[in-house]
Amino acid sequence: MRSNLSSKNALFRLAFGIALLLFGLSKTNKNSLLYLCFILVGSLKTAEGLLRYCPLKDYQMKHHVHTHQQPDDVINPS
């Protein structure tokens, strides 16, 4: 497993993940599925930040999935 995140991106994911994790843990006395989702997503983002590896980004790179694709048949109107 190779790291596929930059240092800045990993630091942002780590900070965001810890914030979500702490927010979810602070609200655990209220038995709600929403706060459990905060804990789950926060722990996943924290792990991504620590390992500098994002499985979704790896999947996109391997399968060439691009969100903003240009159409191949662009016609110049002039």
C-alpha cells in the first residue's frame, strides 16, 4: 500500500477526522444513529490521515474514473 495523499491533504483529513470523532464521542449519551455515523466517518478520516492512503482515490486512479470528463466530439463553431 503506497501513500497517495499529499502531506497537506493528510493533515487536513487527520484534523477533520479527529474533530468528527470527538464530536461524535461527546454526544454518545444520546443514543442516535447520527452520532455513531460521526464516530465511524471520523475514525475513517483519521486513519486515512495517519496512513496517508485513501482507498477511494486509489480506486479512481486504477480505474480512471474522472468526475469532470470532457466530451470527445467538441465542435469548434468558428
